[in-house]
Amino acid sequence: MKLIFILSIVFTLLFYSNQEQAVPIVDFKGLQPYLNKQNDTTYVINFWATRCKPCIKELPYFEQLNEKYNNKKVKVILVSLDFRKSYESQLLPFIKRKGIKSEVILLDDPDSNQWIDKVDAKWSGAIPATIVYNKNSRSFYEQSFTFNELDSVLNLKLSNP
Amino acid sequence: MKKITLLIVLSIFSVLSFAQGYNVGDKAISFKLKNVDGKMVSTADYNNAKGFIVIFTCNTCPYAVAYEDRIIELNNKYEKKGYPVIAINPNDPEVQPADTYELMVAKAKEKSFTFPYLWDPDRKVSAVYGATKTPQIYILNKEGKDLVVEYIGAIDDNFEDASAVSKKYVESAVSALLARKKPSPDFTKAIGCSVKKKKV
């Protein structure tokens, strides 16, 4: 009996330590606060999806950026535009398989005409797309990045706050 | 100094990349491209058409795939009323290997497309139109010898679930044109896959 009790505690601990990051599912209203923080941090927000080839290609660079600026006031947020129905079957397994450390959010709001302009008026809706912003300024990029390109746009933002 | 140069280069780049393509009201070029049956299809061949529903789409983009059945329905509904669908694949297969001509042929066969699915790998048409993503729709109206852009944007307001759609943008735009009215809205946006082209 005691053994079962101890085993269950061990398993519970193992389970929780192996838990991947929680991936919240939000509509655009729920996402908006992440796009408009007024603090000392610079945010790098990337819009992507697991089945978007150029997104997957550049995803490691966002992870690399997240690691490089770990001790600076920089936060990388990966906003997935995967379908809600692929959340369990594709998105969560993908995050686990790739060991993604940056924060991931699923934006589940298919009426995208209502919110694309609120992300940025220049955005056509094509992914990948990226915002780099802090409380003083904001830049939007509808393009793919190499690590060096990403690093330099972030540096530009950090050195001209 | 280096940073200022970079800033200038970046801003010129962003201006250039958004300044191209058609707006609603512009005259559009006619085009002639290779269809999945091996024959050339030209907008000039459609003597009885009142206009066209031009759809930039591709083989595997999940947003494009989610709309395949709805695109077939659009053609079934509006071809006979004078607004046939013409689908164009704007992707360079060297960048997106899922969009070779052969795989387009396979897609058209698998889905029994009732409309042309044209190949535009070097973006002769899509670059002039300004297509940035798939799927992206341009509704053209014939005015004399001209083709005028009357609507640019999404098919409807739900890319994930056809049964949850509340606004059918393309249907309402074509209905407006059939009633000799201007579409409203005439411009919408939707999430799509970037057009695959080589980096310049």
C-alpha cells in the first residue's frame, strides 16, 4: 500500500516534470494584450503554422534569438495560425518534437479579415510575418528571415529604443 | 552610420514590396497560361464571360486546401452566370517542390476541378496582379475590351470551417456585379501562405 502511494507520487512528479509548455488557445481579443505591452521588454512576435514551409525553416532562428537574448529584456512569442482542429494532432506534437522553448500561443480566430489590419495595416495576411516592438516603436515584416537578419532587426530596435 | 544605412535599405525594401500590384478599380492585364490539360488558356477565349473569378491558389497550403471544395462550388454556381473561376498557381516549384506542374495535374484530377488550373511558375501574372499569398481572389469585370478589378481578397470569413461561414465575400461581390452594382466590401484580407518565389 505504502509502495503504491510512493510510486504514485513518483509518477506524478515525473508526469509534471515532463509536461511540455502549456499552449493557450486565444481569439484575437485574447491575443491583443501580447501585441501591445507597455513595459521595458522588446517583443518579437512571429506568426507561423506547422504546415507553412518557410515558417518552419525560420523557426529555429527565433529559438536561437530567444536563447541568445535570454538574459536581456527580450521576449519571443510564436503565434500559431494552425487550425483549431489540428491543435492536438499537429501543433502540440510538433512543439514537443522540436523541443520549442519560446512561448507558443494558438490564435483561433478564423474571421481574419477582422483582425489582420489590427496586427499591422501593411500585412496582406501571408505567413510568415513578424512584429518587433517595444513601448516606443514597432516594426512589421511580411517576409522570411535568416538568423542574421532577425538578429540585426532586433539589435536595431534595442539600440534605438 | 551602418545602422542608418540598414534602416534606409529596410525601409526602401518595405516600400517596394508593398507598392506593387492592383487595387480595386485598376485595369487588369489579360493572360494566357498553360492549363493542367496541357493546353493554353487565355482570358480572351471566353467570349461569353462577363468577367472572371481569378483565384491564386496552390497544391498544399492548408488554407488553400481548406477552400478547394468551396472554389469548385463557386465555379459551379457562377460559370453559367458569366463569371467562371480561373485558378492560377503562382508558386515556383524550385522553392516549393509540392507545386510542380505534374503535382498540379494530379491535384486537378484528384479533386475533379471543373475550371482551369493554370501554371505561373515565373509569376508573369501573379506579380503583375500583386498576389502575395494563396488563396487570394481577384474578381474581374469586363468593360468593353478592358478587364477591371472589382474585388480583391478572401472567399469568405472562415478559412477553417465552411459550415461556420457567415459572410460569403466572393458570392456577394459577384451577385453585386450581376445586379450591375459595386461589390461591398470590395477588399478583404485573410491569412494565407506566402507566394513561393526565389529571394531577390
